[in-house]
Amino acid sequence: MNRKLTIMPCLDMINGRVVKGVNFVNIKDAGDPVECCKAYCAAGADELAMLDITATVEGRKTMLEVVRKVADAVTVPFTMGGGISSVAAAEEVLKAGANKVSTSSAVFRRPEMIGEMVKELGADKVTVAIDVAQNAAMPSGYEVFIDGGRTATGKDAIEWAKQVNDYGVACILPTSKSTDGVRTGYDLPLIRKIREITDASVVASGGAGTMEHFAEAAEAGADVLLAASVFHFHVIGIPELKAFLASRGLSVRT
């Protein structure tokens, strides 16, 4: 594996505060987004992800003021998601200072928007997030969920990922509801299935609890290793994680 891994702390936000949940619920406050982002930049994060997790269900746009404050404070690229329901909304977020946008529910409801975003903004600016839950009734064993993981769609997750990939996005971010926040490891079969159908960057998301879990995700085919609670609550340090991954023969950014 020659690709360099990207370590990406993820900051979920509600009402402008960083929070962390388990299985998409049981939310705890984890701090101020600007201070968290500064700390992660100092600690050696390669990129950051921020998600306004109630924007979609509350029917509102992303909090642009938070995006601006974070953009002023960070020294690494950051991706912003939540409430991005149109190309115009994505443009606003990028103009406010985000380097990339992540979208999920809106593009599931109107898939052609993925192509519009790639054309208007550039493929490297667009991440499509796919929240999934294990469902044995689906051909792949995974079902797509939208609205912050609240709404089942009846759509096979790998079929949806193939559709997403065909629009030419640069990054696909699948999160498994069953492993989210529980620190028992990433959903490795999901990562492998997504890796098989795309040349885009694949983000491992949901479930990191040990440094070994990050290595497993990389070996399963993830390019970007995203985590929240283990970083927020200082269970794992980013420099130590990079040293561990390098010791496993994996290529990391320095």
C-alpha cells in the first residue's frame, strides 16, 4: 500500500458546540469547536471533519459563522457537512472557508445533485457521506439511512455507493451505525465492500477504540482514518497513533 494515510478527527456539532454520541444517540458535550480545532492542528491532525448533525433534521443551513471562525483558526484542510441541501449551500460553506463539503441526505433524495456539485465545485471539494446499518435483507447486508441516521431508506448501501462513485466524487465516507461511538473497531466488511467499488478515497468512520483498529481499517482499504471520541477524550494521541501505524508498515503524513 503506497498511499499516505490521512488522520482526520471529526467534530460533530449541535447548536455550535462539539458533541459526541454512541450509535448516533446519547449525546455528550465535548467543547468549543474553534478550541478543539486548534488543539487538533497542534497535535498533528492531517485534516478535520465537522458535521452540524442536526441541521438537516431541523431544516436549516449549516452554521456559517462557525465555519468562518474555524477557517480563521485552523492550519489544515477541513470538510464541513450538515444541512448542505443544494449546490448554492455548498458554495456558501466553501466561501465561508471550508476546504470541502460533505453531503448525505440531500443527495440521496436527489442524486443528480452529486454530478452538479462535482461539475460546479470540482470533484476534490465533494465528499458523499453514507450512513448505514446492518440489514440482512439487503443484498450487501447494509441499508442506507438518512436524516442523521434516523430514517431507513430500503436502499442497499453498496448499490448506493456505486451510484455515488459513478458521479466522480473524490471521497466516500461510510459510517456504520452499529459501530459508531462504541470503540469496538470499525466495520471492516463495510470498508472492504466500498473499497471494491471505487477508486475514490474511502473514509473509515465509526468505532475506533484502539490504535489497532486504525491499522485494521487501513489494511481493509481505508485512505482516511476518521475518529471522534478517542481523540476528543484523549484516549489516543495523534502523534502516538502515527508512530504506531508507521511501525506497522503503513505510510503516514508527518
